[in-house]
Amino acid sequence: MKNLFVGNLSFRTTETELRVLFEPFGQITRIHIATDRETGRSRGFAFVDMPNDEEATRAMTALNGKDFDGRALKVNEARPKPERGAGGPRQSHGSGSGGRGGRGGEHRRFDEYPDFPMGKREPRW
């Protein structure tokens, strides 16, 4: 069984269109088009599961770079999603425990930074 990544899809591509594109190469067990959680809109990539490795390799070779709906497809074997721990690996944005604030949600005002170029701020009222 091979899981194929299909990238650079048009946001309008449907599961039926992908099935028609891949079926000439062999059996398909699953098609999943990635969508945005909030909007439900396609993210421009999908995964196609094919049970026969030879058929999947043929599909990959034939469809990678193929023009589909005005876009050059990127088709390759999907890599497994990296394991994430309880908090998940995050990019550090400064000091602290990660996340946007870097200090567990504590926010600091500009006047608490004595070397900040704006200096102390005057009240607006």
C-alpha cells in the first residue's frame, strides 16, 4: 500500500476529479483532500491511497508534473507525519516557554522596556 501526496492542486479540485485522474493506473482505496478547519476550503493538496505499489509508482511517474486544471501537479510518496509530543514541537520566538507571548500569556507594556526606542509613553487623555 502506498500513500501518495498530490500537491499544487487547484482549490476547486474535487474528489471525483482526482479519482478519474488516478483510476487508469489502478485501484484506489481512499482519497483525502486537505481542507482548512475554519473555512472548509481546500488547502491545495490531497492524499491518494493505492494498495498496489507498482500501480502507485506508475501513477506517480505519469502524473508528477502533469498539467491538471492549469497547474503542474506534484505527485510523490507521502512522508509520515512527524510525531508530536504533548505540547508539540514549536518554533521558539524569543525567550520563555514557547507560544506567541513567550511568557505564558503575560504581556509587557512598552514602558517596561527602558531601552525601547520610543521611551516611556505618555497617557493619551
